[in-house]
Amino acid sequence: MDVAQSGAIAPERDKPSIGLKVAHGIGAAAFGIKNNGFDYFLLFFYGTVIGLEPGLVGLAILIALVFDAISDPLVGYWSDNFRSRWGRRHPFMYAAALPVALSYFLLWNPPDLGQSGLFAYLTLMAILIRTFITFYETPSSSLIPELSRDYAERTSIQSYRIFFGWAGGNIMSVVMFGLLLTGPLGMRDRDAYETYGMIGSAAIFIAIMISAVGTHHRIPHLHSPTVMGERFGMRRIFREMVEILSERSFIALFLATVLFSIATGLSAALAFLMLNYFWQFSEEQIFIWTATVFFSALFGFLLAPYATRKLGKKRATIVIGLLAFGIQPMPVLLRLVGIMPENGDPLLFPLVLGINIIDLSLIIAMQAVSFSMIADLVESNQLKTGRRNEGVYYAAITFTRKTTQGLGVLAAGLILSVIAFPEGADPATVSPDTLWALGAWYAPSLLALWMGSLFFVSRYKISREDHEDNLRRLAEAPTS
């Protein structure tokens, strides 16, 4: 059996170069740009600018989520077992670049249709984009366990990926508020969103190609599919996926990520409504707000590997999470009880902004650590099954990250419908009772979802010692 099949990695390859980490990480900018649009602008664009009922926007994304539930694990399994001269992952990465970019461009350039037509168009585009991004994101993320076996190094690789994901998405927010939404219509300028679609689709294509080309040289050192005596078929696929996904630590991490993603999606979908209406920040202040995300991404990027080395992944996730989730809803809750400064007070913006910079740093660090825990499941599963199934595991995480747009946007749309939030209203005209109801639904919902996520993280069982023992047992196992 050759090196790639046995899983033996030369010691020097357990420490990937910074250049390799950067190349691999840049690819996450494609997912970040797509998430930026879905999380922050999609509900506002279709619900306020285009005029589609917000509940229908959420429903369209939910329907696409159902398709994801089927396609994501199948793509992951396919990439685990795919054979080509370019290995298991890279053919998918190259093939996804153009379809993702094209479908993203079409999303922001809808034809003039009625409510039913717009709903059908949005549903179709959401399905296509989410399916095509799976063909890139799952194989690309699945490279993490193959680039290094080292417990802490995997968090470092994931930190680069999280950093570029956040940075790529945030660049698009800066472009929107610094360049495209500066006209008299502000956030209600339809032409600005069409230009956003053009820029975003080009950036997605470039990011995917840089990542695929930049990691191409590692193909000879990656694992090959395990040779199985049983014939390939749906029965085998179903049995193996159930076997892979039934591990208790995976189930705990999966449920934690689902709740975390819903909370992130809810927060993101309502972010600019909260900034624009609840806090009544100006366009210039919102631009500053989006620009400071780069600082949060950098701090989170530095904190995640340090916390992993000092605390271990599970403990680091829980400690950082408790800090982050305790801080985030506080400004809204304090406003509801009348303690925060009033809108327009010069102290309000720097106070809320400072809290957000710190809190978002913690959330980004927690993401990096918790997502890197998936990599350590690979060897645990390999000991039990004799197979490496990175694709199936990362497909599940890709799916949960996309629930950010699915259940999160759906929840946001339902909240807006329940409180009868006015479509396209000027911030100064929305009643205080409506704004109070928005905050009263927003903050407690986030707090409940996040605390539930940390509870499931506490059920994860693989420690640093367990991971190193798994590597030792694999090294001692027969290679033929």
C-alpha cells in the first residue's frame, strides 16, 4: 500500500507552510462572499428593495435547505470515493468555480416578476447556488485533516480558512457601504445590488481558482479511496453514511453547529435592520461598523490556535463561547430596559461598536476551534471502519453552515412578519413599539440558540490525548 493509501504523512508535512495555508484559506472567501450576500443582504434586497414578502424569502431558502439535506452528504461521499489523476478533491473544486460564480450573479439580477414568479426564481437560484458551492466547499474543507495530523496545527489551518471567509465576505460589505450604497436611495438602491452581484461573482471565481491551483501540488501526498470488495451502490452508500454519522461525538458537534448556524443566520439576516432601524446609525456609521470586522477577524485568527494549545479544543470552545454569547445580546437587552444611551447620543455608537468588535473576535475564534474538532473525528472513524471519510463529515458541517441562510433567514422573516415590520419604511417613521418588539424577539432568541449550542459541544468526547492515541494506533495497524 502506498503512502497516500496508508495515511502516513512525513513529519515535515505535519507543519504546512504559511503559503499553503494562505492558498487553502483563500478559497473560503468564496463561501464567505456567498454567505455575506445571503446573510446580510438577501432578505433586505428581496423583501424591501424588490418587494417579495419576507416570509416567502425565508421559505425559498428553507426549500433550498431541503435539497441540501440530500445533496451535501452525497457530494461528500462522492468526493471521498472519487478516483482521478487529480485525486479525490480537486476535480470537484475546479468544476465548481464557474457555476457558483454564474448562479451568484443571476441571484442579484432577477427579472421583473410578480410575487409568485419572484418566489420561484429565488427558490431556484438558492438551490443552484447552495448545490454548486457544496461541490467546492466540501472537498476543499476536507483537505484540512490531510494537510496535517497535528492537533493544534489543524486549528491553525482552520483559522486561516475562517479568517479569509470572514474577510472575503466583509470586503463585499465594505464595497457596498463605501461605494455602491452611497447614492440618495441608500440601502434601497436596486442598481447597487446588481453591481454587487457582478463584483461578488468575479471574486468567487478567482478565490476558488487560487485555492485549487495553490493546493494542487499536494495531490500526490493526499489519501486515495479505500479499495472495497463490495460493489458500489445505494445500499452501500446509505449503510456507510449511517455508520459514519452515528458516532456520538459527531452527533454532538453536528447539533451544536446546527444551533450555532441558525443563531448566526438570524443575527446576520437582521443585522442591518438592527443597525439601520433599532439603533438608527447613519450610513457612515454602518460603513465604519463593517470595516471593523477585519479587526475582529484578525483577533479571532490569532486567538483560536492559542486557546487550543492552552485549553484544548472542547474547553476552549466552551470558554470562548460563554464569553461571546454572554456579551452579544447585552446592548439590546439593556436598551429594552431603558439603560443604554438613546439613539443619537454620541456615546451610543462607540459603545455598541466596541462591544461588537470584542464579541465578534470571540465568535470567530470559537468557530475556528469548533470546526477544527471535525478533523479529529476522521482518524477515530478510520480506526472503526478502515475508511477515511473527510468528505462526509465536512459535508455535514457545510450543510449546517448553510442553515445560516436557511433556518436563520426563515426565523428572521417570521419575526418581521409577526411584528408587522413595515416594508421599505424610513427608519425615522417606524414606531417605538415595533422597534421594542424587534429587540424583544431578537436578543432572547439568540441567547437560547447559543446556549443550546454550547450544551451539545460539552458532549463531544475526543481530547488531545485521544487524538494522539488514535494516530499511534493507526501507525501500528497493518498496512496491507
